[in-house]
Amino acid sequence: MAGGTCSGPGPTTSRPAKSFDDTRAERDLNAAQQNADRADAAAGVAIEFAYATVEEAEYAVLRAILVRMNADELAAGAQP
């Protein structure tokens, strides 16, 4: 080792280290996939809620029909 220089190839690794851009891209991909998973889940909940709301509306319509029929029967019986 003359003149303070090192000889030899230096440290070796079995694979190259990830670059900053590769690490950022991997993190961005993971975040995007997690966001997509959450959006899918939220859409599923919204669809279930919509189905429940439609079902509730159907029951309200049926109840209104029955109540109207009852009122009409009472009105018909009350006429002289």
C-alpha cells in the first residue's frame, strides 16, 4: 500500500443495492395498491348500503299501500 491507496476490488455484494428511485417506486406501488384495496372495500360497503336502502324503500311502499287500503276501507264503511 504505497501512497495511501487501497489495492483490491473492495467490498462485493451478491446483488446490487436498490437505488433511491427503485425504493421510492416500490413504496409508491405499495401505497397505490393499499389505496385501491381500501377503495374496493368502500365501494362494497356503499353497494351493500344501497341495497339495504332500496329494500327499506320497498317496505315503505308496501306499508303505504296497506295503510291506504285500510283508510279506504274505513272511509267506505263510514259513508251512509
